[in-house]
Amino acid sequence: MKAYALSPDGTLPPTTQRSRWSRFVDRYMPMTVIYLMIATLVVVVLFPHMAVTVPSGHVGVLWKRFGGGTVLDPRQLRDEGLHFILPWNELYIYDLRLQSITQTYNAISSDGVSLTATMNVRFRLQRDAVPVLHQAVGPSYVDLLVRPGIGSLAREVMAQYTAEQVYSTGRQEIQDKIRSLVEDRLSEKMMEREGEEQYRVSMRDTIVLYDTLVYGIELPQLVVDAINRKTEQYYIAEEYKFRVERERRESERKKIEAQGIHEFQTIVSQGISDSYLAWRGIEATLQLAQSTNAKVVVIGSGKDGLPIILGGSTTQTSPAPAPGGASSPGTPGTDASSKDKAAAVQPGAPAETARGERAQ
């Protein structure tokens, strides 16, 4: 039994009893805190390597450091969302959405002209073929596979056309040929592997090509000016052809019109007599007499017995008078016709005056 010293007043000092929990804390608390700090530090350091987020429209390919490398089974692909992996493994993210790349290529036309073509390619990846693509090509498949392949085929197609065709009329045909040729080449190329996990996958089953677009084609300025001048002269020649054709058709029209007028006059002249013309003249005289316009009508023996209208042009020509003022034989009425002309010269003379001169 342990002995205790007496206090000055002769009483025994109080005894101290410690619980088991206090003794456990005193013994293990420092080590526990150290372990917790180490674990927290490890989690903080390794969490970015263990928790991987796959964005929308993407897929993850798992690579195991101690498990055979790339997991080729499409069923073990990591879809969108948060995934936890071992820190020594890696998860590679691939974009499954529609991708678009724009690249500028240098080419030479069939006539030896250097040109620059800007092209755009739109494509996407097949989901089940992503593990094979990752193992055979890698994440840099755009720079290793797409850009060089499209550039080589674009140069091959453009070398089949002249500079003028590439610059003006052959752009759509070039686009279609490039796309068709790319699809054929993708079908011919294979990704192969021999070993425990053998596969033979066509590139066409890996990349889905939507279209190839030619944004622009640049030629040397001298070539462009020459093409523009040639096009201008071509349209000027077409304009002249149109003018010649128009004049030819106009001459045909006039010829047909002249034939119609000739046939009309022939038919009409056969059906018109002198009596009919005299009757039409009488009708016209009546209509003129009934109009409100100012006129002078002289009733007398005009040509064909029709009235004489003053102010109109006369078409009758009298023969030259004989010397000495005598009328030539066989021309009766010469004096009367000269009096009619005198009356016609005086438009202001009344009708009675004209009748009086005729009576004399």
C-alpha cells in the first residue's frame, strides 16, 4: 500500500482517480491525430486522380496500369457523370459530338497554277470504336489522321481541274469528289492488332464523315484578272449573238407584216369599184356637213361628181394654156376650172359668190 504524507493540519490529502478513457486519450491521441492528418493529406492529393468527371457528350476509356492497359470492351466505357478509379489508372476522355475543323491547304491545278484552298470537315466518332481508336491512334487522332488525310485527298482532286474551273464552276463538284474519295479511303484503311486481343476495324466504322466544305479558293491576282477578263469578253460575245438573233427575228417579222399588207391590199382592191368609192365619199360629205367644226362646202362638179371642200389639196392639174390666152382644143371647161381655183384661193368668200362666178 502506497504511503502518503500528512498535511500540516494532520489530514490526509485527497486521492486522484483517472478513468480509462482519459488514459486511452493520453496514450493514443497524438498518434490518432497524426494518422488523420496523413489520411487527409493523401485524400487531398489523390482525389483529382481518383475522381474523374466525364462531360456531356463525351465518353471515357479506362487504362489500367496493372491490368493489361487499355480496356477494349465497349461495355466498360465510362459514360457521362462522376466516376472513381484507382489513382494509378487513367481515364481518357473522347468527344462523341459533332466536330468541325477548318484547315488551309496548298494545291496545284492541272494547268500548273498554285492555289490555296480553305476547307472545313465535319465528322464524329463511333462510340464502340473509341477504345480501338485510342489504342491504335490515340487522343491526337485529329492531327495524325484527319487533317493529313483530308489535305492529301483535296490536293489529289484539285489537280484534276484547271484554275478557271476551280475558281468558278467546279467548286461543288470538287466538294462531292473529295467526300466520296475520303469515304472510299476510310473503307480501305484498317486498324489491326495481333495477339491475345485481336481486332480488325475499318476506319469508316470509327469516323463518321458528314461533309467536306470548300470555304474559299485563292489564286494569284494575275490569274484572277485574266479569268475575269475572259469571262467579260465571253458575255460581250454572247450579247452580240443575241443582237444578231434579235435583228434576224425583226427582219422576219417585217417580212411577214409586208406580206400581210400586200395580201390585204390585193383582196381589198378586187372588191372596191368606182361607184362604191363615190358612195363612200357622199357619206363622208354628209358626216362632215353635220359636224360642228368650221368648214365651207361648194356644191358643184368636182372630181367624180363629189362636192368640193375648200381648204383641201387639189390633185387635178390643168394643161398649159395656149399662146394668146386661148384654150387648146379638146379642153373644154378650162375657164370654169380656173374660176374654181380662184374661188378656192379666197377661203373667206361666201358660197353665193362662188355660185355667181360659176353662173357667169
